[in-house]
Amino acid sequence: MTVTSDYELLRERAGLADRSARGKLLLTGAEAADFLQGQVSNDVEALTPGQGCYATFLTPKGKMRGDMRILGGEDWLWIDTEPATLAALARTVKMYSIGREVSHRDVTPERAILSLIGPAARAALETEPPPVEHGHVEGEHGLYVATDLGVDVICAAEDAGEVRAALGIDEVSEQSAECRRIESGRPRHGLDTDADTIPQEAGLNERAVSFTKGCYVGQETVARLHYRGKPNRHLRGLRLSEPAAHGDPVLLGERTLGNIGSACVSPQYGPIALALVRREASLGDTVAVGAGGALAEVVELPFGPS
């Protein structure tokens, strides 16, 4: 199946992308939610079984160590995150939960994540998760979790092959799945955000930050910027005159404003990219990308309807 036909599958029906490489941590214990509440930016204690949230994991200065999805169960909290974030998160749990009723287990090799992406993703399941993102329900093939573009099926790794066959959804290339993510304007840590990024710069406050919960690591910087300041950078979309690569500089005149994060050639929108750029680049401005003279228009995200 070609990249274009994969893309059409994701836009018009549904395709399966294997996200099992994500790091996975399971927290249990009476104080697990209270503990995690003080470590991440969103309101974990507000979750009831079947709900979830997206959150950032910050330094004391409010810069991103990573991001994660958190799901709440009857007596457990599930976390999945970029592989590079898992080790730091597990160390934090181990160090700072001493003396508290919190247990954690790395379940990365034990669980698979099969992402069903596309408008027909839910039709493949006998039980649908709640319509709100991160809502989840137990189904025949595992835990079904609502995503922005479909449904994730979390199952035992040893059962993943059988689950794929039972779902009957064609697997698509990572390239095509990433193209849909870029179009939707969702940044990925390690590509679009890094250890110098504050959540507001990447447009994550609405999804990842609670301003009504109690204290957490990095809160002071995040709250101060939200209530009193303006970020120096913003995550923007770029519509390019030709394809770009991760790391290519973005320039306005002689000044470098940032670098390309994720980039792709969208069958629908052409060459596009995400980039954290300085606020001097306004929506509608034309900027230069790389050393080859490519031009790009700075646009709002997402690039189009999901």
C-alpha cells in the first residue's frame, strides 16, 4: 500500500498504526493520584474511572521534561509517554514516592497500543469509548481509549497479533500516521517540543494545564506566564513552497526565529511543518526556511478540519 493510499484510508475510513513503542507505567496504591497530582500539570485527582487527561512533566523552572497521557481506573493510573521520557518519570516516582502508598511498574514490554485512526475507527469495535478524548472503556480486545483522531486499543503484547486480525483494519505506515498528526497541529515531544519549551509556547495550556489545582513542579513559571506575560515563541504551522526537514532554520530577514520540528508532504495540503517560532513572525507572514531559498507562510493550527 502506498503512502498516498494509506493517507486516504486514514482520512476516509480507518487505518491501524502500532504505537507499542511508547513507554508505559502503571501506578497503584491509595496515594497514587495525590502523588502524581504534585508532579504533573493537569488535574489527576479530578479523574474518575473511565476518564483521562493529557499532562506535561516539568522542571522546577516550568520547562518540559516530557508529556503523557494519564488514564484513571478503579484502583490504578495508567501513563503512556514518549520512550525517552519514561526513564526520567520512573526515577521521579521512585525517588519522591518513598514513604507513600504508591507502587509503580514499567509495563512497556507487556502492553501493546494499537491506534485506530480515521472516521470509521469506532465502527470496528463492539463497545465504543466515551466521545470525549481520553475517555476509556473495557472491551473485548482490551482497553478502548478515545483519541483526537480515533481510538487506541491497549491490549496484552502477546495478544496483539490476534487483536489486529480480529479488528480487520489495515496497518498503515508511520509516515502517513505522522502526517495526520502534523495536519491536526499536535506537537510531539522530542520533535516539536524539547527541554527548553514551556507548555504555553507550544499551545498546550488548554489541553495539559490546570490553573485551579494545587501546587505541582514548575507551576510558578507556568502560572506567571499565563496570567502576566506573553511567551516569546509560539507553535505555528508553516505552508511551505517545498519540503523541509527537521532542524531546518526558520528565518525572517536575517534573523533566525526557530527551527522546523515535524514536517511532511501532505497529499491534501502539500509541504507543511510545525515550528516553534519567535513572536516576531505573525500569522500570514512569509518566512524563509533552510539555506535553499524555500519560502513558507505562517499559519494557524490545525491546518484544516480533522
